[in-house]
Amino acid sequence: AALNFADADPTTVPVLTAAPVAITVGARTSPTGNVTLTVLATGDITGTGGTIPIGNLTWTATGTGFAAGTSNATTAQSVGGWTGPGAQNGTQTFSLPNSWTYGTGTYTTTLNYTLTVP
């Protein structure tokens, strides 16, 4: 899913928040198998307006086993973990500090998710 952050005055809106992204994870494993979901960015957030460090992109999470975190392009970050088979449903809500230094334009990066099941 694409994340969209509304344009806002950094003085009155210090943090930009995108709409929640739904996450559904399904895994077949043993009753004691540890299931993990991680995310790794391909790099900083870049665009016509410049570069925003990927570490500025954070998230909160809802749903059993899902965790809040900070994006990283070097080390995969935990999004969630569970024991045993089944489906898990949750959301991630991404935020970015708002700054006058961000140039106008469209910015992109890619977040790659990895589900590990024993």
C-alpha cells in the first residue's frame, strides 16, 4: 500500500500521520513454532524535494503480537511475533515528523516485509 501524508503547517502539525495499513499474516507451523514478521527499508525516503532519513519513519501497531517500531535500511525491524499456526490481523499506522526543511514533491522508498515460519 502507498502511504500518503497530508500537507500541513509544521508549526501547528508537528507530526504527519498516514491512514492505517491493514496487515493479515497467516502461517502454518507446529503448535510451538515461532512466527516472525519483519520489515526492512531499501533506503532513505527520496524525492524531488530532497531526502528524508528513513529513521524518521516510525509506526504504531494494533493487534495481538504486533509491535511499534522505527524504519531502518540496514537491520530488519520486528513488526510482530506469534507462537503456533493461524492468522493474525492488525494495522500499522506510519508517522513522520513534519519539518519546514522538507522540500515539496513526491517522495518514495520501499518497505520489504519478511515472514519467517519454522
